[in-house]
Amino acid sequence: MENLINIIFFVWIFILSYFFIKLRNHYQNLISNTKKDKLDQILDFLLEKNNKISDDLIFLKKQLKNEIDFSKNYFQKIGILRYDPFFKEGSKQSFVISLLDANNNGIILNFIYTREGLRIYPKKIKNGKGEEYDLSDEEKKVIEISKKH
């Protein structure tokens, strides 16, 4: 019976020693990372660090929102359509390119190939429609293609 008590006692001491050493190592790790001596100083340091990280996170969220809002002005929707403006068989050398931002504002470039040369017609687009000039059927189609991408 006495041997059983001794074994239980040693096992108990071993378990307590294990947890004590683990706790001590954890405390030493806190002290070495924070360079503070007392637990209340360590907690204050960690709270300050957490507050600074929270402030930085709020700042970064605002910056990200600003960047996302600003990026809506970049060309995001691009479409291209080849076509034959003179309805000849197999001669689709002319094409239309649309460059639109998130609000469907931008520009259309219509490249019309003729025997005399290449003509380029740019048009401003506002809200998916021609701002100064009416759009041709091909230009309307390329805007629809752009919106899908």
C-alpha cells in the first residue's frame, strides 16, 4: 500500500513539474518578446500593441476602400468586334474596340479598313451610350460584349 502511495505521489509531482515548467517557459517567452519584467507590464504592452494594430487595420481598410473607389475609373471592361462595314463576303478587316470603366464610361475606337486606307473614329461613351455621336450597331454590340467581361 505504501508503494502505491509513493507511486501516486511521484506521478503527481511529475505532472505538476511538467505543467510548472511549461508555464515557466511560456512566461519566459513573454518576458523575452516584450522585454518587460512584470505580468501587468506585459499585459499593458500587449494591449498597446493590440490597439496600434487595430488603428493600423482601420487605416488600411480606409486606404483599401479609397483604392477600390479610385480603381472604378480605370478601364475594366474591354470588348472587340470584327465586322465588314461594306457587306462583302469574308472581308472582316474592320473592327471596333471599346474601353469602359466600372460605370460604363470610356471610349470606342472604330477602325474601318477601306481600299484607300485605315480610318479611325473615336467616340466618347457615357453610361454605355454615345456622348456626342450616335453609335452604330457594331459599336452597340461591342459595348454589350464589354459589359459581359
